[in-house]
Amino acid sequence: TLIVLCLLAMGLGGLLQVRAYVVMGFAALMVDIASILFRVISLADALVQRGVIGGLFVLIAIPLLAGPLYYKAHRERIDERIDRWRQRLGAWE
């Protein structure tokens, strides 16, 4: 039920153009997903725990390594998109 409330808060923030609702809903959603993952992992045996933790490290490392490379290759296009989003979000709140 908390996941649904988080998604509703994010949707309401988008409709009302209030950034705080979107950020708070996203943060609460991440905390809820992390707590669910922690419960599931804590019930597993040690080998599965190590495998899941290793997999999470790999999932975190790939974007951290590939992100700057992609940005360097497509800097102009990404900067244009960021500027458009700044203009759109500048009218919020």
C-alpha cells in the first residue's frame, strides 16, 4: 500500500506541478523498495546474500562507468534536453 501512496504522491506532484511532492514520493518509494529487498535478502542463506550483494554492486557500477562515457559522446544532445527540462520545470511552484 505504501508503494501505491508513493506513486499517487508523485502523480499528484506532476499534475499540480509541485516538485516537493514528486521528490518526497520518489524518496519514500526508494526507501520502501530498499526495505523490501533487505527483508528478502536477510531471510536467504549466506551464499545467496553474497550473490545478491555482488549483483547489486554490478548494477550500480555499470551506470557509474557507462554514464560519463555516454555523456561525453552525446554532450550537445544531452545538454539541449536538460535545458528544455529546466525551462519546463522552471514554471513549477
